[in-house]
Amino acid sequence: MTEIEAIKKRHSVRNYTDRKIEQEKADRLNELIAGCNEEGNLHLQFCSDAGNTYNKLLSKAMGLGSAPSVIACVGPDDDTVEERIGYYGQKIVLFAQQLGLNTCWAGTFNKKEIPAEVKSGEKVVISIAIGYGETQGKERKSKRIDQVTSGNNPDWFNYGVEMALLAPTAINQQSFEIKLEPDGKVTFTDKGGPFSKVDLGIVKYNFKVGVDYFKNNN
Ligand SMILES: Cc1cc2nc3c(=O)[nH]c(=O)nc-3n(C[C@H](O)[C@H](O)[C@H](O)COP(=O)(O)O)c2cc1C
């Protein structure tokens, strides 16, 4: 499965079976995570046993049942950490999909219970539930390209936006704009809302995968 196929197949999955993630897949996830941590100056951690990260009461309210494992999204407490976590977290989410796993970004979880190492000067930003889903999730509503861009744009750009619109965002808010500036630069605007900075990083990653694919195949 390519990353583009993973973008198209991925949906948030909120109910998981008890099946444990095999050691071989855990090793591959850990290898990718180590690279992301180095490149993005982050401290993302795969926790094979999610413990009490997803408490039943919280979960009922948010629809997320349980998950056997979790990726703790930890990083230094700086101004851009949320966006970096979104960007690299989405890279990991798509890789998980390629490994046959399912995921759900989850802002609602027991921060105190997540079994992660948080060093001084770091914070836990968000969690990603991961495991074998009971289902593969389902398609949801999406904004149209013209609702997040303006003007007439080239095909490579539109393809990137199409992939960005398949990105998960908190409460499906899709609260962003993507613009192709006259000088050829692409700018992303965060229009606010819960976890919108994390969303922006996620959206940037999907956009990049789309544009790279388009340019390599046209
Ligand atoms: C930053 C962020 C936080 C999220 N928090 C939660 C959450 O707390 N509980 C939940 O059930 N889903 C959560 N989601 C999942 C979104 O609801 C979901 O991505 C969105 O509805 C789009 O659906 P899709 O992921 O299937 O494309 C979150 C997603 C993102 C990106």
C-alpha cells in the first residue's frame, strides 16, 4: 500500500479488538518514530500497553471505545510543538495504515495515565490510539477544494489540497486555508478551533504527500 492509498483508506477507528500489535510491526513503528523524533525534535513514544489512557467514562462521551496501544505525542514545550506533532504524527498514522493497523487521533484521554516518559521541559500534547480496529471506519463529510483555497490553481496544487481534505482534523473542523502565492510559495493558515495547530501539521503532511506523488507521476 502506498502512502496515497493509505491517505484514501484511513478513517478514524474508535473501537479495537484485543489483538496485540506484533513485535515485528512494533519494531518498524519504533524505527520510524525514532527518525521522526530526531528530525522533528520530538519525544513521540509507542506504548504497547495503553493502560488506562482511554477511560471508559471519557470514551463514552467522545465515542472512542478503547485501544490496546497508544502513541504518546510528547515534545518540548515550545511554540511550534503542536504543528510538528501533527506533521510527524500523521506520517506515523499513514505508516500504521500501511502496516494494516488502525488509528484515531485523540485529544480526549487521561493525560495522567498515559504510560509515557515526560522529561522536564516537555509536555504531552495529544494521543494517537492504535491497534486492530473492529472495523475500518467510514467516510465522512468534507469541505470542497474551493472552500479552503481561492482562485484558479494548477493541478499539482489541487491534488495536494485534495489529499489535505482527506486528513483527519479535530471534530472534523477542517479549519484551514491553503494558498498558492504569486511567488509560487504555498501558505497554510490556521483558522482556529480546538487542536487546530495539530490539525495544521497533519494537513501539511497530507498536502506534501499529494504534491510529491503528483510531481513524480506527471
Ligand atoms: C487533533 C485531533 C484530535 C482529535 N480528538 C478526538 C477525540 O478526542 N475523540 C475522538 O473520538 N476523535 C478525535 N479525533 C478524530 C476526529 O474526530 C476525526 O479525525 C474527524 O472526525 C475526521 O474523520 P476521519 O479521521 O475518519 O477522516 C481527533 C482528530 C484530530 C486530528
